[in-house]
Amino acid sequence: MQASKNTGVHAAIIAPEDVTLHDLDHCPSFDPAMAVVLFPSDDAVEVQALQPLSLDRVFIIDSKWKKAKELNQHPALRGVRRVRLTHHRSSFWRFHTSGVADDGVCTIECMLLFLRALLQHPLAPPSPDLHAYDDLMWFFAQQHRHIQQQAVLKLQQRKDRKRKAATDEGACAEGP
């Protein structure tokens, strides 16, 4: 079984009082007027267009991009406003499959960028620190470091195999 690379669980571990994971088929009841779905759909507004104090729930879809588009249309999210991030770029290199934009971010990055945008909102209560939520990235940074180490190891193993194959070919080509 391959380990999941979904990062929403990181937030649930780090901030269990503030983050809950839900299957949309078993989503608790909520007031759609007090919620947003963070998703870059055509009808999404920018964070600056929100009234920060009017939110009590933010949905962030934690899945692969193709599935996220499908989940964005789920009946549980019907009537909920869509909001998008602007002027962002992933801080971390990741493998992307085709169809994922260069500005695509993982769930935990999305959450961090959204919270930072809310902190900078003109109508938000004053906040002493723009980096108050940076610890959300701790698990992701650890996972990122592990993935990079594994990529370097695989690259080295590939080079070693090529070198050995070239050596073996040279040994076979030699004759009396």
C-alpha cells in the first residue's frame, strides 16, 4: 500500500480544535451563508472580497486535482460561496501530474495562504503576527524533505545501475 500524500491530515493533527476532516457524504450541518469553499472555480471570489467575521467554516478539498473538481460539485457544498487565492505559488517542489497548474498548492499550503490572506484583510481584527500559522507547515516540510531524500537516492541508484551496465558491457566486449 502506498502512503497518502494528502496534507489535510497534517492540519488536523497540528490543530485538532480547529480542523476536522469530513467525508462530504457525512458532512455535519452548517449554515452555507457562513461558509466558503476554497477552490479556484470560475465563480470564486478573491479572499479580499469576503467579510472575514462572517465566516465560521472553510472547506478545503483534500484530494488529487481531478477528484477535487468533482468534489467541488458535491451536493453537500451546494449554495456555498467559492473563494480563490491570488498571487501565490507553491513554496515546495512537488511532482505534479498533467493538468495541474504551476500555481497549484497542496491542502496545507492552501490553508496557510488563506489564513495569511485573512490576516491581511482590511476588515480582519488586528493580528500581531503574519506568521502565526507557519507551524501548520511543519509536517509538510518533513514530508517534503523525505520525498527529496528519496528522489536523490533513486537518482543515485539509477546512475549506479547505468554505470554497472556500462561496465558489464565493456567486460563482455573484451576478447582475446
